[in-house]
Amino acid sequence: MKNISFKVYNKSNTTTIVFIGDWSINNIDIIETKLLQFNSKTSNIILNLENVDNLDSSGAILISVLKKRLEKDNFNIKTITQNKKHLKLLDIIEENISKQKDIKVKKYSFLYNVGKQTFNIYLSIIEFLSFLGKFFIKSLKLFKKGDFRLQEIIYFIYTAGLEAVPIIALTSFLVGIVIAYQTIVQLSKFGADIFVVDASVIAITRELGPMITAIVVAGRSASSFSAEIGAMKLTQEIDAMKTMGFKPFYFLIIPRVVALLIALPILIFISDIIGIFGAMIATKMHIGLSFNIFIDRLYEVLKVKHYIIGLIKGPFFAVIIALIGSFHGLRVTQNTESIGQETTKSVVNAIFLVIVCDALFSVIFTRLNL
Amino acid sequence: MKSVVKVENIVTKFGAKIVHNGVSLEVKQNEIYAILGESGSGKSVLLKEIVMLLKPFSGKIYIFNKDISRLTPQEILELKKRWGVLFQFGALFTSLNIENNIALPLKEYTKLSKKMLSYIVDAKLEMVNLDKSVKYLYPYELSGGMIKRAALARTLSLDPKLLFLDEPTSGLDPVGARAFDELIVNLRDTLDLTIVMITHDLDTIYNIVDRLSILADKKVVSSGTLEEVLKSNHPFVKKFFKKRE
């Protein structure tokens, strides 16, 4: 099948190249280098295509490239073949190739790219801030009108809230066990075993419960919000909405934010309970502290403020997660790859900002001696 | 004339819904062949069956005189290199620029040098009358007509002998559509192609199509050259061509 070759004959002042066989896309990669290395010693060259059984456009391109180069070097070239189709194809391709000009692609230096990327990051921060501003203004208007889209809100409470309960419960339970174990080991060195209750329940309600919940919700919902909104943008659904006079902000973003505002504190509450339960089990297994004593101690040490401080963070995390998810969804451009990129960014940024927000809270509450 | 595509008694069912009930047609070498029908008549499904994206419930499809249901994986690959399919909306890979879209099949299936690849890409762009400057653009930066041309260039990259076009002129303005028709005829003449297309475009049918088949009532109700089809008394045929007469 791979029958393709060419032969070169020298006769006084003329060189003849005889092309033989199947000059098609299936074969030309075999012969390409060899053919293009051809160099003639005579000034007249004849390209003999009589023995070509099959010539397609790629074969013709290869021959034309050779011919173009030889013509540039001032050789006299003649093409002979009886096959009119081959001749016509060659003519078309030659004309086509002769029109080709090299387009220069600008190459930028490393420094240029670093600058460009930095500027892009700056731009996206500005963009997010303006998005945030837009969100607050729109939600103020919304509160005046009272036009909440209840059905969507309930739907998102279900998918982003209720469906997240099992995984949040499991993670909190495990983290509760881990934190209790770690503190018991340290505290029993001082014979202060009972303080495990103080350490674990305060840590869970103040920090760990809200954080675990927010991170799980960010992983689940920020990504799904981005992908949903991104796909809608790609299929022009958002454009369709706009032309019908629906505001994507009210339809897509506010329901998601409101749903998380409602769902996240509830999820944190669930996470607190199950985390503490995990700690109880770990304590019982390790030092045999009964549930009753644990709960008695819990009443003494767990002041309501710890629990409230944990819960207060909920709405803040909710807004961060829902807005980051929606923001990145809206940034999707007209190609499928960008959905993946924006989804990744939304999860990473949501988790990062949740942690930043939590750190800020820690500083503030400590300064306020809470 | 050799037969290139032959469809025999195709029956297609989706659940209880019958789409085709004994569809047969034959496309000869070097022809421009059109498949017509109302929306929902199963044109696209038929095309998908021919290009092996769907399997018919029963019936046989021969391409280059081979029964496509009896090919080995190796033969299927060889066959797929010999045909090109142009989808209705181009189906260019959005993550690649136009140059890489066209070069992708070449890179996968040949060992040509980079230089040669770029010559071929340029030549294919020239064949479909696209400016070289689009090479470095991404599909979403192109207009509908340019996307179709670029997609056609990708379809042509492996020098197929058989082209399937799904509504090639839909979404193009009349001038663009006629230019596309002309392009198709030119390509057929220069590259020795056989072309099977689904189309609704009456101008395309009148200007460039050699033979056609009309799908209605789950069957081919009329086929042959345009004159032959126009003689048919089937209501859909009458309705479809009424405007012209």
C-alpha cells in the first residue's frame, strides 16, 4: 500500500524527476523530507507525473512546495502529465500556495507576560468589587419591592442545603473525634482530662463547625453555581433572558444567595451538634467519660456566645460562596474550556475567601474580648 | 458510475416511535446528493446512521461497497479517514485555534513536518476562501459563515473522497449561502469528491444538486434528479416546491 517514490534522471542540462505511485495524504509523510532535500545541478527541471496513480491535494501541496522553492532559485521547471485532473489540481494548488504569505505572530517577553497576568488579576479584583457593589444595590431595591423568587430559593435550599447534610454530618463527626482525641492525649499528661470537653466543644462551635460547613458548601455549591450559570451563558440562555426583560441578577444570583443565607446557619447548627457528638464518643472510648458527665461539663463551659459567634459567620460565608460561584459563572466566555477554568477558580477563591473572612472574625472577636 | 453510499431498507426506532420504515437510497461517485424532508422526518438521524454515530434497528448501509456493520475496528478507522463530516454548527473544537483545529487530524494520523502542516493548513484555508489571519483566532471569535468555512477546511484536512454536510447553508445570508454552494461545486470538481448533504435550501437544490431523495412518511417518497422529483404527486413534494412554480 505504501507505494510512493520518485526517481531523478540527469541528462546533459536537464534533470527529470519522475513521481511514482500514490501521492496522497496517507503516504506523503514518508517521502516529504527526502523530496524537499532535492537539489538540482542543472538549470532545467522536468517534473514527470505520468506514473502517479493517485494525487490528492496534500500530494499536490508537497509537489508545489518543491516547485515554488526551485522557482525561487531560478530553475526552469516544466510539469508533464497526461492526466488533466492532476494538472488542474496542481495548477489550483500552485496558485493557492503562491498567494501564501507568512504572518508574523508577535512574541512577548517573559516580563510582558508577568505584567499582563498581574494586571489581569488586578482587573478581576476590580470586577469582583463592582459585582459586589451591584449585588448590594440590587438587593436593597429588592427589599423595597419584596419580589423574592420563592420557588427558586426553595430549590436551592434543597440542592445546596439539604443535600449537603450527609456529607457535612460525616465530616463534622470525624473532625469531632479527631479533635477530642488530640486534646485528650495532651491533657491527660497533666491529669486534666475533663478539660477535653472545654477544648473540643468551644473549638467546634466557634471555629470548626462553621469552617467545615463553609468548606464543604463551597466545594459543592460554588462549583455547581459556576457551572450552571456558565453553561447558561454558553447556550445564550442568559442573553435570551435579558431580551425578554428578565434580569439575570434577580433570576439567577439573588435566589442562590438568599438560599445559602438561610441554609448555611442551619447547616452550621447541624455540624455543631454532630461534631460535639463525635467528641463525646471519642472521649467515652478513650477515657471512659460518660455522656452525662460530658453534657454536665458542657453546660458549665459552653457559653451561648461561643455558639452565637460560630453562627454569625454563617451568613457572611454564605454570601461569599454564592457570590463567588455566580461571579465566576458569569465570567465564562464562548468556549467550553472556560467553564472548567472558572469552576476551578470559583471553588479555590470561595474556600480561600472563607478562610480569610474567618481569620478576620477571629481577630475582631479576640480584640473585643468575646 | 460506482456506488459510494448505499442505504438499504433502513428501519429506525426510538422506543416505540418509528422514525424510518424502510428507507433506501444510493449515492454514486462524484455526485452532489441531497436528502430533503420536513423537520422531524429523520434526515439527521439517517445521516448519523450513515456516519456510524447511531445504529439502525435493521437494514444495511454500504459505504465504498462495504457493509459498515461488518467492518473490523481497523477498517472502520480507515473508512473514517476517507470521509469528512461537516456538522450543522461546525463543531470546531472551542479550545483550539483554527490552525490547530485544521491540523489536528493531520497531526494524529501523519508524521508530516511542522512546516508542511502549516502549508497544508494554509492551502485548505485558501480552498475554502478564508483569510490566513483567522489561523490564530478561536472559534468563538468567528462569524457563523466563517465557522462553517473553517469547519469545512478541517473536514478537508485528510483529503477525504466522501463528504457529508449537515445543512451547509443554514444560518448563512443568501450571498454567503450561494458562495458556499459554489465552493462545494468547486471542491467536488477539483478534488473528485462525492458529496451527500442534508439541506432545506431550495437555491442549493436548484443550483448544485445532481440528485436528491425526499424523506416523508418514514420513507423515501421520491428520488432522482430534480425533474424526476418534481413530477411526484406526494403532498410534501408539492408543498415544498410550490413556491418555485
